[in-house]
Amino acid sequence: MVDFLLKEWLLLASGVGLLLTSVYSKHLPTYSAREFEILFILFVLFVVVKGLQFSGLLARLSFRIQKGKAVSLKLVAVTFFLSMLITNDATLLVVVPLTLTLQVDRRDILVILEALAANAGSALTPFGNPQNLFIYWYYNVPAPSFVETIAPFSVMFLILLLTVSFVVTNKSAAPTSVAKPPVEKSAPVYGALLLLVFLIVLRLLPIWVGLIVVALAVFLDRQTLFVDYALLFTFFFFFGFAENMKFLLASRISHSAHIFLFSALVSQVMSNVPATLLFAKFTSSWKALLWGSNAGGFGSLFGSLANLIAYKMYVSQKKTNDLGVFTVKFLVLGYAAFFLSIGLFFFLRHL
């Protein structure tokens, strides 16, 4: 029970928040068709990514990365670009375990750089992370405008992270005991389904086409249907909670700088996904919200689920004996990126 509370605290908090605000306001929230569309798209995206993981395709990709020179540089780069396609969380679930098997200098710093790269890379596309998908679909943003708006954020951190990764050098080859991961016959199918989901997100295909993903998952591997339902229900609860908050406050935050700062700062406490869902009800400034929610992914361990994934994977190692030092490094580098992204936002505003 305690483990469940610690693991799913965000789900429980969102459910309690929805219940309390509904009772206090004597108002039941209303859900729009667009919000249910967002939940469905997230579901099929999760199914496809899990299918790719089960197929061994992602593990094979990670296995190839560890060969040759500049392993640290390749790991950070692949984390950045892969997170653009399969989300930051799924990318770290593939890359960090591989990193922990390698003999590299400053492995703790490399894991932190990978967490930062996952957050920065996923910011660039509508399907890179849940809050991006929400903003893209909720505000009906054109894909070129979306990428153009957040590109300076992602590109700056790509250059910075690749540069910093040069200080993490490869000491020796990966352990020879690591076997080459097999790739199942289902890999091409899930690769095609991932492309299908991208086309749905980009509105090039109708949303009902996503039912093909569900149908094929049922026939190919029903295990792929066991996705992160806690996150989906967290979205559902926060949709209602945000609607209730809008009903209670009956106000509108219109200044884009305020939206950026509020969403970035609140993300440090409640994570950038729920912060995005909350502030979307109060503003039409999607650009500021996009920047704020992605900047908010940096900083604290709670800023992004990706941070928690990378952190927990590193500290759960049996040979980890530098928990306090690693935590300090994680927070220092995370908040350095956080404040740097804030400075970049206001710098670009005044150009």
C-alpha cells in the first residue's frame, strides 16, 4: 500500500483535488470531445511504444550505440533525438539501463545529461511528451508553428549538452557478457504503427484510425495494452480539476510572461504535465505555456517524470554509494538548465 502511494501520488492527488473542488464548488466538471481525443491518442501512443520495447528493436538500437568511439556523445545525442519520437520517459527506460552497464568516466554525470537531453529533445515535437501533445491538440496548433516556437529551446540545449558530454569519456568497451538483443518479427509492424500515430497527431489521418493500433495490439501481443493507465487517469482527473478551478476563480491570466513563469515554477512541485493542464484553462497563450512547461521539466526531481526515471534507475544500482552527491549534482545541473531556459525565454522576447 505504501509503495502504491509513493509511486502513484500524482494520480491520488489529482483525484482528491477533483473530488474536493467538485464538492466545494457544487459543480461537476464538463469534459470536451477534444480532451477525450487527447486521452485516446496518448493511449495508442503508449501501446505502440510498449510494442517497440517488447519487440527488442529499441534494445538493439541501444546495443549498437555502445560500439566504437565517442560513446558518451552518442548516448546523449540518441537520447535527444529518440525522445522526439517515442517520448522522453520511454527513451530513458531504454538508454539509462544501457549506460549503467558501460565502463565510462563520470557515469553519474552522463545519466544526468541523458535526463536533460530527453527533456530538451522531447520538447521539439508534439508527440515528444504528454504536455506537448496536450498543447498541440488542445489549442489546435499548426505543426510548423509548434516546432518553430520551441526550436530555440531544444537547439540551444542540444548544442550545450553535446558540448558538455565531451567531458564524459569512454574508458573501455562495453562488457563482453552483454548479449546482442534479439529483434522479434513484430518490430516492423510496430514501426509502421508508430508512423500511423504520428500521422494522426499531425492531423493527416482521422483519429478513429487509431483503433487499428488497438486491434493489432490485441492480435499481436495483448501485453502492450498494459500501459501507464495511472498517467491516463491522472490526465482525466486533472482535466476535471482544472475545469473546477476555472469555475471557482472565474478569471483569466492573459500576460504571457506570467503564464511562462507560473507554469515553469508550479512544475517544480507538481510536475510539468499537470501544471500544463491547469494553466491551459486560464490562457490562450500557448507559446508561453509550451515554453514554461518544458522549462519546468528541468530543475527538481518532480519537474518531469523523466527526471524521476533517470534518478531512480541510477540510485537503485547495488553499487551506488554516492546517493547524496548524485542528488546534489542532479539538482545543480537541473536548476542550471532551468534558469538558463528562463533567461533564454526573456532574451528572445526582447529581440
